[in-house]
Amino acid sequence: MATQERETCFGAGLRKKDYLGLVSFGAFILIVGIVFIANPNLVSDFSSWIEQMTGEQHLIRPPEGLVSSAILFFTLIGLSNFFEAGIKLWITKIMRQVLADILSGVALVLFAYLIHLYGSYALTWQMVIAIEAIAIGLLVVLYSIARYVFLK
């Protein structure tokens, strides 16, 4: 009995295929490819930044190429969440999943915007983390309230 529950818990006993998960994975791979096309030196920029921080023994500002790559990555991932929410609404009509994707997209696009502000020297990295933590907390509260009130 315990093994049957364990198999069902981890999805081994389920026969339903997760095509939406495959769409999500495909979008992720596509986005990673776009980011690498936009900045072909991404790996070398990242490794030289890490080496520089290791040598100086403190956090230093990442190069502009890494900042712009992060902005592009988080923006595209956030937009893909909106796209997946539309697909889920169209196919499954399960509002709980749609709401989760929309709020995740909002958090990711907001994070990209905050990174943009960091890159333009309008915010420090500490402020970016603090504002994003507040935003994620508010989105979790909003999601919980919306699930309780509207999605019974």
C-alpha cells in the first residue's frame, strides 16, 4: 500500500502526459538560446566576473553584458509565463494554474525591471532584493486570497 501511494505521489503511477510541461521546457530552452545569441560572451563574462570577485574578496558590480543578459532572460521567462497562462486557460480552464502563472510572470518581469534599474545605477543590489522580496510576498498573499475568495 505504501509503495502505491509513493508511486502516485511522485507521478510514476499516473498515465496522463504533461504536454504543457513540455511546452514550458521548450520555451525555457528557446529563451536560453536567445540569451546566448544576444550575448555570445556570456560564459566568459560570467567566469571573469567570478574570478574578479574571488580575487578582490567582495561583491563587485557585474559587467554590463551580464546585466543586460539577466534583464533579457527574466523578461522572456516572465513573458513565457503569460503565454503559458493563456495556453492553460484555453486548454485546461483551471483558473488556479492560470493565476499562478500570471503572478509568476508579474514577479519575473518586475525582477527584470528592477535589474534594469540596477543596471542604470538607479537602485543598489540590496534595494533590488528587498523590493523583489516585498513584491513576491504581496503576490503570494494576493494568490492565497484570490484562491480562497474566487477559486473555490
